[in-house]
Amino acid sequence: MRALTVIPLQKGSLAVTEVPDPEPGDGDLLVDGLAVGVCGTDKEIAAGEYGWAPPGRDRLVIGHESLGRVRQAPSGSGFAPGDLVVGVVRRPDPVPCGACAHGQFDMCRNGRYTERGIKELDGYAGESWVVEPDYAVRLDPGLAEVGMLLEPTSVVAKAWDEVEKVGSRAWFAPKTALVTGAGPIGLLAALLGVQRGLEVHVLDRVTEGPKPGLVRDLGAVYHSGDAGEVAAKLRPDVVIEATGAGSVIFAVAFGTAPYGIVCLTGVSSAGHRITIDAGSLNRDIVLENDVLIGSVNANLTHYAAAADALARADGAWLRRLITRRVPLESFRDAFTAGPEDVKVVVEL
């Protein structure tokens, strides 16, 4: 079969190659691949910055934002041919650490986890793939065009779960949320904030293209001004930070309401220096009981929450997030950013 593969850490090695057809093990699902979403991690792997091939192999099948349809399902698996499914990305480490042993492989303590399409396990960017039923998520049939959004939605479902767990240490009734960044993660974070009944604001630097309209049609408010000024005006109870830009992170951290929670989901590039008043930031965090947390990946409970959130969302709005669909043979186009891009998908 054909699959999109890369030699990890080798720039320019991304290619469609012939790989052996997957062989399902006892109890595995055999799935026909429909599409994969392309995100920043995929672009880093393609650029030779990241990624690990399976042991004994040179090439890695990439793709972790999956969507497929079950071709073959063993009896008792809970799945049937024709089911629309997504494969979970991370697998617990083999030791396992305490977190992995409790199903919290998104919180792995020793780093020995593996990840489909990223770290030591082939991903989902192939014409077919296999997955264990315990790591497959069934989707509502109405999500057939947008189901590859489940994985990024699981990331923000975890972020909101972390915020709510932190908030529950005392009385917590947030009203206002600020999302920084209007890429797929930011827009999906805004969706989940709106579904929670919050007044949601989204900050991004662009003033044209699809992002402002997507935010408005979600029922949220779009901003493109200075991050510090926006935060100071809104005084948000919750910030979901999805840019990874240091200047934005600290600007909004200074601007929350008392007991404010800032959840970082964007990954910053190293080597960028900024100047902050660390004393004032410390004073604000301590005296206002503020919290700054990081959140990455997702476990099975977050995938389930994400599937529910997408099923409840407006399908037309979700379809607008996918601004380009590229056939597998034209994969290079999917890895080249366009001015109107929100989410780009490779169709398998």
C-alpha cells in the first residue's frame, strides 16, 4: 500500500512510498484510512527536527490526526465494519510508570511512551492501518468529513479538563475566557469554551481571512490588538494559550482576574529572549492565587470528551475549519502554508 513516510531527522526525506499492507493481530481492527490532518508537529518531523522510526526501521509512517473506516473487526471488539474511527496517538510506556499504569499516559513520568506517527510507532497516513480496539474511538457518522479534527480537539479537551481540575481547589465559577491564537487548536479551544457557556474571546494577529468570521460565527469575540491590552481590558478568568509566543504568554499572565488560570498548549521555540518584570509577575501569581500550567497530549477520557464535543458542534462550522484538502500524491502542497489556511488535510 501507499503511505506518507519520512526518515526521521533527515530533512527532505518526506515521500509517498510503498510499504507492506498492515497485518492485524489478534483482536485488532483493520481500518481503511480516509484522511489525516497536518499540524506543526508533522511539519517539524518533515523538516528533520523530530521523530523516531520504529525499532529496526529507517522510515516512519507519519500522521497522527487520523480518520478511517473499519474494514474488519473481530467479534466482541465493540466495533463493526463501516464504523467511523480515529486512532489514539500515545501508548503507555512498558514499565509502566505510575501515571501510565493508571491510564494517564498523557502524563507519563519517564518518557518511555510511544506515539503513532511520531515516536517509534507507525502513524495513520497510509491507505490502511491497524489499531487495538482499546485505542480506537468511534465517531458519530455525521463527522465523516471532519473526524480528523478529533485528535486536536482531544488536546483542548484535556486543557479544559486541567483548568477545571485546578479551579476546583476552591469555589470556581469562571465567566470569561481568552484564547490566544486562532489556529485549529485555538479555534477548537474556543468551541469548547462556548459549549461551557463562557463568554469567549479569541486573540490573533490577522485581521483578514477566515479566522475572524469563524470566531464570530461561533458566538465569540475576535481581537487582533496588543495581547497585554486585550487581557487587561477583559481580565479573563481562564486563558487557553495556543501561540507558544513568549511575549503573548507573559502579557496575558499579567492580565488575568484574581484566581486566574493560564493553560499553555503552544510549544515555544528555544532561543527567543524577552524581558519581563519577574517580581511583579510573582507578586500577582502569589497574591491573586493565580496558576500557570502546561498541558500536552490526551488520554482516553479526553478523546471521549472530544468526540462528544464534535458531535454537538455545528457541522458546517467544523467543515469551514478545513480550508484545504490535498490528495496523497500532492502531499507537498499540504506541508506548504497558504495565507488562508486553518487546517489542511491529506486525503488517503
